[in-house]
Amino acid sequence: MCCRQECPITKLCMESIDISNSDESFQASSHEFYFPNMCHICRCYGEKNLVNLKRSLKRCSACQMISYCCKEHQVKDWSTHKEFCKVICQLKKEWNVNNVFQSVKSIALRNVGNDQDMYKYHSKSLNKFSADLTRAVIEILQRKLKKIEYQMIMFPRLCAVCYESNPELLVNCKKCPQATFCKEHLNDSNHESECLKIIKCFNTVKSVFYRFQSFSPLDIMMIQSPYHPAEKKLPSSMLKFIETRSSTDLSECGNGNTTIASDIKSTVLNRFLSDRFSRVFTILFAIEKLSLNLQSMVIHVVGANQGELLASDWELILHYLPNLMKLELIFIGPELFPAFKQLNQNCNLCKKEDRKLFIEANRKVYHEYTRGDNFLKPDMIACFHPGFHVHDSWKKSIKVFSKGQCPLLVTGVNTIEASMDKNFINFTFPSAKCVYYDYNPFTYISYQRHDIYVPIGANNQFMHLYKFLDKKTASN
């Protein structure tokens, strides 16, 4: 059970190769970032923006991997880009191809299939190609890749549907800086939602450099202040909650640096708030779907990491559930710090109403925890993007989920991961009753790219909720 900052699908695909998305593969040095359809110097993109600037994107004619909106920007970047560019051109000559990604389309066509095993093989084949290309470039350069060079390999300009690489056949999306389509797939209906996510991902990446320049520790403390909703009804989405929560926050944050644009402040603030509240609202959303109305509640957060324990405002669950007087949150996972149990320091209102929140951490895998003397029967089990299909320890742990005879909440960073985890649960508990399987309205607002072969991800983006697991013996 790993830290889920990395997509479990990507981790699965990279298990059989040496090079992965880590600092060991590239020099994680600057705030530089790469999208294939933006100017690498001024970062402009999109038809509307380029028309307003009276410019058009031009690609490096040698490597065909990087874009500029004018000759001046290309000249300005040449001293930085030329070493990598010459390596790509050398590989094109050695491989006798017009584009180093020319074989990707044929690799994808060989591995078309809808079943889970075929998808895994498909992903491994494509990621193996990226790893082989990365190794080849490193071997010629005789150094680690720069972060932007690594991203140029992981996020190439290919048709988003069929992976066509011929630049003469490709047309950029008019709105986002990543997607490209061949003429056959130009009006792909599936891209609209991904397009918005890519734009949000671009804004998030752009805002990272300004995060600590925009906010002081006092700003962060203010963001983490207790929140008491005037109305106990859940907001319709994370964004709606943030609009309420941050109505005054945005005007207060980042005042020490007036040069930071308001959209950057907003993006950074949204990241802070959604990270703090996404898990909390996801659990509240599940409780609402299940129509639970308990005075005392025990929730197991399984496969937990330290960030899930510390980064969330768990007391908010009490604030939204007026009948809940006692909440015990038990975090179980091998990545946690040494075990503890404590009464959380509640806000003054909860103290006045004698409402209690207990936080407990157990540094164990779940099947070991359930055999211990301190096992407390749960009213709900929550797993935040666990990657059941990736980590072997889940094979034992998931079988004891039925011991609690309670609802199960599982989230995924994207639809593919969620589908594979759902299949894993359905195989283990054939009679499990799934009452919700869809996008999570309380997803983490910050979107992440893993590679071009995996959909844009976000923590808790997709969720499935089971009212109960079957009482039969779990599958072997």
C-alpha cells in the first residue's frame, strides 16, 4: 500500500522497468514544465489566446517535440534545448524513423482489448516504450534528464485516440495545451471533460512555483480555521464549498505579494482547501447516500498514509452531522507513524456540546489489525485510491472487510483505476451491493498528469460505494 501521490495504474505499468517518475530518472530542479501545445517560453496556448497575441505555434523542425509562438522565443530557448534536440535527431537517424514516437501507434493497435488483463498489458507495453526511449536518451547524454526533457518523453504530441505521431496529420485542440487529434478523430466526443481537466492541470502546474511566494504561514493557519456551516445540508460540490469557504479567504491570502495574479492565488487556495476537505466531504457524501443517522460512529480508513491522517479537517464531520456525538476515526496502514490514540482537540462549540472526536493510528496492514485485541467493529470502511489490483498485501486485507459487516467506500484517481478496483471487490465479494459508482463531486480540485497513456487524475476523482459486502466466504 503505497503513497497514493503516484497513480497505482502508472506504478503497476512501471514495475517491470527500472525508470519511473522519480527524481532518480531526472533532475527535479526548476519550476519548468512542458505541455506539447504551448509556447515553452511564454506558455501561451489555445486558438483564442494565440489569435489575440497575433501569433501561431511553430514546432522545432528538427526534433518535432517542442513549440514556440515566435522565432524570438525559439532563439531564446535554443541554448537550453539544443543538446536534447540533437540527441532526438540522432535517435531518429539510428532508428530510421521520421519521429521517435512512430512505433507507438502500432504498439497500441497490437494490444487493443477491453478486459482488465489486456489493459494492463497494453499499458505496460506503452510504458516500456517510454522507458526504452528514456534510457536511450540518457545513454547518449551521459547524464540524468532535466525535468522538462523527461516530460517531453512522457507527454508527447500524439493523437489522443489512436496515438498517431505524424505531425502532418495532427491538429491541436483549440482550447487546451495537451490534446492533439488526427483528422479521423478530430471531433472526439470524449475529450470535452478531459479538456477542462487538462486546463486545470496546466493552471495547477503553473501555480506551484508561486505557492510559497503567495502565502505566508499565517495565511495557511487562517485557511485551516474551524468551519461551522450555517446550514447542515452538504454543498453540491467541492467547488461550491470552496466558494463559500473562501469568500473572504482569497482577499486575505497573499497580500504580502501584490505581484501574484489573482488567478494564481485562487488556484493555490483551491488546492489547499480541496486537499484539506476532499476526504472529509467524500465520507459525508457517502453517509448521506447511505442515509446513516448515528449518534456514535466508527470509521476505518484502511491503507492510510500520514498525509490522510494529518492533512484533513476531520472534525468537520461532526459539524455537518448534528446527531453525531462521538466519532472514532481509526487509520490503519503500514506507512503510518507509530501507533497512538487520542481525543482530538475539538473546537469550542464541539466542546460545549460535549461532542467527541477520537483519532487512532495503527501501523499495520488491515488483516493484521482485525486479528488484534484493539479491533473495533466499524460502521464504515473508507479506502482512498488504494490500488487493490497493485499491492499484494490487499489480497489478504480485502477478504476481512466483511468482518465489519458495514458499508465500504473506495475512491480512485481516474475511471480506469476505479474500474479495476471495483472488479477486484466484485470478484472477492460477488454479492456486494454497489449503491454508487460515478464521479465524486468532492474530488480534489488539483489534477495531475501521470503519462499520456493514462487519463488525467485527481485524488478521489471517482468513487464507488457499497451498502454491504456479502456474508459468504470471500473468494480464494
